[in-house]
Amino acid sequence: MSQVIILVDDPADWAAYYPTRHLLSARDYLQAASPVCTDKKVQVINLCRAYKYLSPGYYCSLLAEARGQRVMPSVRTVNDLSRKALYGLHFGSFEQALDRAMKKQGDDAARLTLTLYFGHTEQEGLAELGRQIFDQLPCPILRVAFRRRDDEWTLESIRTVSLKQLKNSEEDLFARALEQFNARVWRNPRRRRGDRYELAMLVDEQEALPPSNRTALKRFIKAGRELGIKVDPIGRDDYARLGEYDGLFIRETTGIDHHTYQFARKAEQEGMVVIDDPGSILRCTNKIYLAELMQANKVPVPPTAFVFDDSDAQVDRLIEELGLPMVLKIPDGSFSRGISKVADRDGLRQALGEHLKQSSVVLAQAFMYTDYDWRIGVLNHRPLFACQYFMSKGHWQIYHHKAGGKTTSGGFRSLAVRDVPPKVLRTALKAARMMGNGLYGVDLKQSGDEVVVIEVNDNPNVDAGVEDLWLGEDLYRQIMLEFLRRLEAKRLGLPLF
């Protein structure tokens, strides 16, 4: 277990807590009076009274990072907390989460103050909100104030709290949270003898339609083990531990306003090898961006238009340009969600109104019926697997989301890459190249000699019994080999290619 150093301005601030040999004053730490102060394996919890620019607390975090130590709060967090213009960027989704929580509790208060100890709060129903805030702004103690205006919650202020400001009951809450945090965060995964690298695999066991089923996850772990990579499944609560690993493999459906994107960003900032990288998530999860990028680079897509309102003029323009039926999509839908097919003018007008409630821009495309969609898996510009996904029975999409939450899907057929029509393969590889050098699933439709790209997925399905039917265990091995290649290149300081 890595050693922990707790930093305070004055050791007397710690009088209310249990004795610890890990306590150091900020002065001793800054002057490196103890050899452990420069040990890269040390984990630093900075509990100085203030973190303002050029204060001892600020310098403690700054020098900890310079010494290669993990520190909380980081300099980036300290800077984000310094001005509302910076920390306010984090809080759009949190205000919505607070609004939902308060409505659920039937609370009509005008103000709310939330004190967080390593992300923990004792306030009923707000534990998830506290965890989200901590994920974005990891800091030992935060006091967050919200205010209700026009029946919506807005962030009023957020500030750090020192140990000296805590009351008796708050001291107890802090002590418990610190103990839990130490046990959970600073532990290091055991590296098996012979393991060269450790790879975090982000999964959500509760996800209804995950990108990899349980058998596939086990096969990733096995393939990694055979190559000397310890693959460790982690969840969203392991955000603060991410820096312990050499790489990150996201096997959970991604989204921009989602913890998966925050994991990808943190991994990239830590210098880790990461798939899906945050750039790929940004590019792939927005269908508006994807359609514009494909058209700008002459990658064929269905006839497409962007829609900003449901006026008569817009409706007439769409019918003239795309014809009927047509398909409407919100930019960030996935698994056939947020997509509707309209067959007449009234249906188009109604569907536009519904979609524009979710997004200020809606994507409209000419409808192109096929019995199946192609999915070409691409890894670092090379084709990896090929599947045909057939439409759900009696439906025009692969996934049919029925009333009551039930989802059905059509059949599939896995093929050798060599059996894919050359034009389908060329188009898929060109589309994937626009996204980056990660792992992608390119969805295409083929009608006669016409091939068009429907979307590029940054987090493609790799399920046991579906995508792996042709390659078997070698599919998982090839993906782990790419991680190994990147990890080795990073270790040797070589560029990726």
C-alpha cells in the first residue's frame, strides 16, 4: 500500500483527529525536510487552510505534482475553484441532477448548502450529486451553495473549507470520510508476477445494452493476461483511482455529458493509453458533426439536412430536398434511440416539434431501406471484424424500443473481412480515418452499387457470440495487442503510428 502524507498549515489543526505518523506541516513538506516528501510513491492529501494562488496550500499541490506525487486537490482543481467562470463550467448537469433530487423529495426550499467530505454527504437523496461534484472537482472538503430561481436550481457559490472551520459533528463526518477514502482510493491493485502493464476496463454491470457482454469481458481479461497485461474491471466510483493504471479501455456506452467522457479526459491528462480517447468520443457521439465531417471529406452519406425549427418553410424545404419518408435524428442518440421515421407532412411536423424539444438542431436524412446494416470494426486504420445486422422483425431499425421499456433486435451474420464487398470496406476505412486511430464501428447501408455511411461508433459492440464468431479468441487478442503496442511505444518514448 502506498504511503499517505496529510499536509496542514499547523499540526494543531489536526488535534481533533486520530494521531497519525503521516501528518506533516506545509513548511516541512515545502522544504523537503523528510525523505518521504520527494518519494514518487507517496499520496498527498493537502488540507491547508487555503489554496489561493501563491499561498502555502497552492505551493504544496504545485510541488507535489512537480515531484511526481498524486495530490488532492490538484493544481488544476485549485485553479478551477478560483473563479466562478471556471468552476461554473462543470455544473450544468449538476443543477439538473439537484432539481430532480429535490423534486423527488418534495422539497420546495429556496436555498440549499451542501458540505462534501471527499464527495460524501449525509443529506438524504443527494449522495449521487455529491459524487458527481467530487468527480469533477476532487477536493477534501467543499461547501456548495445552490439557489432556486424561477423554479430551477442554479449554482450560487462553491468554496473550500478548512479543518478549523468544522464543528464537532462535521469533524466526525470528515474523519469517517477520510478513513473510507484512504481505504478505497490509495490502495494499489496487486500486479501479478510477470504482468508488464495494468489496464483499467471501465464497465457498468447495470447497463441494459452494454457494448460488451460478460463473456466478452472475461475474454478481454484472458487475452490481456496472456500478453502480460492485467486487465482490471472498474466502475464509475473508481474515478480517483484511475491514475494507478497504465491504460484505460472503455467498455461502457459513452456520452459527452457522462462520466465515461470524464474518465477518458482524465486518462489522457494522466498520459495513459486510452480507448476510447476523448477526441473520438466528441467526434463520434454527435451526428451533426459526423454528417458535416463526412460530407466535407467526400465520404458518402444519405442526402442530409440540418433543421433548426418546425416552421412551414422548413417542412416544405425538407420534403423538397429529401422526399418522404425521411428519418429524423437528435445529435447524440444511440442504439436507435432519438431516431424517428416520418411518412407524411403532418408526421414530419409533429416529429420535428418533439425532437427540437431535446436539441436545438435536428438531423434529417433521406430514408434508405435495406434488410441489414453493415458494421465494419476498425482498429487503428485496419479492418478488424465485419457483421451484418438485420432489422428487427416488423420494424425499420435494428433495435426496436417498445412501450414498457422492452427492446428487441434483429438477427446478425458475421463474416470474414475478406468477404466484405471492396467498396463497403474502402468507405468504412475512409470514414474511420476521419475519426482518429482508435477502435470504431462503422455502420453502412448498401443498395446495389450505392454505399453510404450511417454513423461511426466510438464504442462499438464486441460481444461474445456475435462480433467474435469469425475470429473467436483472436478478436480479443488483437485488441489487447494494440494496447500492448501503444503501451510499449509510450514506455520507450516512441510516436504512435
